[in-house]
Amino acid sequence: MATFKATIFTGGKHLKQDGTTNIKIRIYHNGVPQYIPTQYYIKPDIMGLDGFIVPANESCEGLNYELGELIQQYRSICIKLGMERTRKMSCKELKEELEKSTNPESEFIDFVIFAREIISKTVKRKTANWYESSINALINFLGTEKIDVKDIKNRTLDEMMEYLSKKKIGKKQDRCVEPGTINNYMRGIRSLYNKAKKQYNNEDYDIIKIPNNPFSKIRIPEYTRKKKNLSVEDIIKIRDAKFERERTNMSRDVFMMLFYLMGMNMNDFFSLTKESYGRIIYERSKVTTIDNKSRFPLSIKIEPELRPLIERHSNGTFLSHFKMRYSNFNNFLKAVNKELKEISKQLNLGVPLSTNWARHSWASIARNKASINKADVDFCLGHVNNDYKMADIYIDIDYSVCDRANRAVLDLLKKKEEKKEEKK
């Protein structure tokens, strides 16, 4: 059984400027000590070797009582855990469990506070925004920002999905929340919920503070990715269009550069810094592997159609025009997508054009018009194919596959142009 005792440290780093030091509770368990700080600070000379405040001090009775209550609380937790369970725990693990159990929120685990702590620590902005929109949707549905994680039950989630499916949105309140949006919210809440279970539960010692598994009994609406495919004719329209505003022409160039680069992701495009022997070599910022061990560099040949656009937007260094104009990727993406909407409007494309359409369109044209097989299209897009991961260990990367596929797609734009000239 663990033992507890109030103690202090008197070394230089432990003393505050006013000469006081923090009272800590020393846990001794399995031959190892650990220390839990308390809210109390005292002058070092008023604590005896036995861990009690000396009687000569006027606050001794109150402090000894408070420290005694805290130690009793720790002992009670150990008794509840049971000797069989605590015996298997290291002193550090026991300390962590005592701290969690004495936290004011140990019984009431505030899911909103927990979620926002996760959001603040999430480096990837897109993921943080996903979590933020998901928790806000839950808050809006329940009408409160104080949500006990144990109150998130399958009935709650079912009611939330039904509510969202009927909720009217838009300026004219003329449409409902789409199934894809509901899917997005529910997956975000599920991810945060699972993180809470991971933090508060300790299955190794059968300490389960969040026992529910509400997502096992609900059916989240399936999300079908919307097709974002333009025809060869539409790509040519965008390529050949001239606009009054310089920033609209810039966005047209960005779209075409992404297309010429086999649908490169915008984040990767903004991160490019150089070319190497007529090629652009990079690693995708977004990968489907958990540990990223299957990442591989992509190499794209700079085709003649792409070269003038690179030169147009490079001022001394590679594609420096974009970096000089936009301080970060998010501003760049927002500005380009805004102008692409205007391009779609002016060219009567009838779609909410964005940079993603370059990637989807290249893939669709490669498969359906240039007859590139799906495995090669996947390879050109930088997708990791788990079906062939063993073969990938033995097979050298041959980028000529990409070169041939990209050239076949770009030649389709030439053929369409030639046919138009013949008709004239």
C-alpha cells in the first residue's frame, strides 16, 4: 500500500522570492517516491521532520487539518482502486490517477473545455477548424456550453442528426444541412470523444471514467464526395480566357499550373521553392499513412505549357511572386478560390470552381479521356496504395509513368485546339 506524507524542498529553485516553499504530498509506492504539489506555501522552518506544522506557528492547526484531509482523500482513492490494482501500478501512474481523481472535474468531465484544449494544441489548422465546427454544432443543438461527456449518448446523437437534417440554412433559409455536413460534424465529435476516453480511461487498470460508446449504436449519414470534374473544353476555356483584373488572371494561372502539375495540392504548390533539372520534386503534405513511413517523393517534369507560367510568376527565385504577395498559405488559397468563383461566373461554367477542381479534373480526364489505368492515376496523384505496399518495397520508382500520363492529358488539350482550328 502506498504511503503519504507532507514534505517540502528547501533548495534554491524551490524557494520563492518571499522565502516560502510549496508543501508537497510525498507518495511512496513500490520503492519509488513521487510528489504532488499542494496550494499551500510556508516558511521552511515551520515544518517538522514528521511532516506536521510545528505547534509554535499560529496557523499550525488549520494547515495540519487541511493536509491531513488531503492525505486521507488520497488514501480513500487507493482503497477504492484496491490493493490488487494499485500493486501493478508504478508510482508515477498512481500519482497521475490521484491527480485526476481529485480534480474538481473528475466526476463532471466538461466535454467542451476538453475539446477546446485539444483544438488549441492541434497544429494542423484544417483539423482544428473541423473540431471547432463540430463542437460548436453540438453546443448549438444542446443550447449550452457546459456538457458532461457522460451525457453524450446514442439518443442524444440521433436527435442531433435529426435536428440538423431538418434545420434550414442559407440567407433565404431555403435549404437544409447536407448529409455530408452532418457526417463531418459527427465524425469530428466522435474523434474528440475518443480522445477524451483515451485521456480519462485507463483500461490497463480497469479505471473507466467514460464507460459509454454511443457511436457504436448510431448510423452516421454517408458522405459521398461531390464530383469536381471539368471537361477538356472547360479547361481550355479557363486557359485561354483573359480578364480585366490582374488578380483574376493570376488565379487563372494558378489553376492551370496545378492542372499542368497533375493536380498538385495547393498546400504543396505554395510550399515549392525550386526546380531541379527541369523537374519539380516534392513530398505531399497530406498522406493517408499513420506513421508516414510510406511517403515517397513525387517528381513532375516541367512541360512546355507550364514553363511560361513559372517564368511569369518568378521574380529572381522560384514562384516568388506568390510568396511576396501572400504571407501565408491560407490567405493565398482564399484569394485564389475567390477569383476562381468569378472566373466560373464569367465563363458560364455553372460550378463553384476552386483549386480542387484542377486535381479532380486532371484525374478524371487522365482516366476517362487519356485511358490511363487507375493505378497509374493514383500514383500520379501521390496516393499511397496499401494493396501494393509489399511490391513497392522491391520496385524502384519510375517517374516516366507520370511523365507519359501527364503528357497524354496535356496533348488532349492540344488536339481539341487543333480541331477547333480545322473547323475555322
